[in-house]
Amino acid sequence: MWEQYRRTFFKMQIFIALATGGIFFALGRHWLVALGFFAMMQVGAFVGAWWGDRLRRRLNPQFF
């Protein structure tokens, strides 16, 4: 799972930063809302990497 997370880390962090900045400015500079959005995106990135790794292992069981 950590390899999957490491492989997508840089791209996801850029996306999360841009999306958080967009939310921050679009909603009138409410930093608490942007912080909550940022936290949920970080959790989503971690859970997505875990789920992607699990799915990859299920689809290719002979490699693991």
C-alpha cells in the first residue's frame, strides 16, 4: 500500500493544494472550511491508495 501511496503522492498533493486554494477563494476566504476540505482530501488520498492497492492485488493475485 505504501508503494501505491508513494507513487501517487506528488500528483495528489498538487491537486489537493489547488483544490483547497480554489475552495478557500471561492467560498469567501473561510480558512476553517478550507482546512476541513484539506483534511478530508488527505484522508481520501490515503484511503484511495489503500483501496487501489487492494484492488490491484485482487485483479492480479499471481504477482503477490
